[in-house]
Amino acid sequence: MIDRSIQLGVCKFNVNTEVRQAYIQALKLEICGDSPGDLLEIAGEAIAAMQEVIIEKLNLFGSVGKAHLHETPYALFLANQAYH
């Protein structure tokens, strides 16, 4: 269904709710578990859960490997400024 939607011109899909749900679920599991860990470890698990959802969506939408399509001189300038 997603592929067909893209073919028909849909270019925006809202996935923030799913990303947030993954984050909250991971926090709940870590905080309410048998031995709650360090806050940084808990945050790391929550971030990893969000990344899994994001990677799944990037694959689903056929976006993997296409970041170069959005490179502009201004974006490259900003990226260089951020790391210098």
C-alpha cells in the first residue's frame, strides 16, 4: 500500500507517533524492570528503540541511500560549520 501511495504522489507520511511510542515503551521497560540501570543507559535503550522504528520506516518508504538527493550547497555549508 505504501509503494502504491508513493507512486500516486503521496510524499508525506507521519510517523512521529510510532517513534515516540517506541521511545516510551523502551523507557517503561528499562525503568520498571527488575534492576533499573543508569539514566544514560536507559536513554541509550530508548534512543535505540526509536532508531529501529526510523530505520524500518526508511526501508518501507524506499528512502535508504537517497540522502545525497537532498544535498545543496547551503546544506553542505551548514554541515561543514557544525563540525569545525
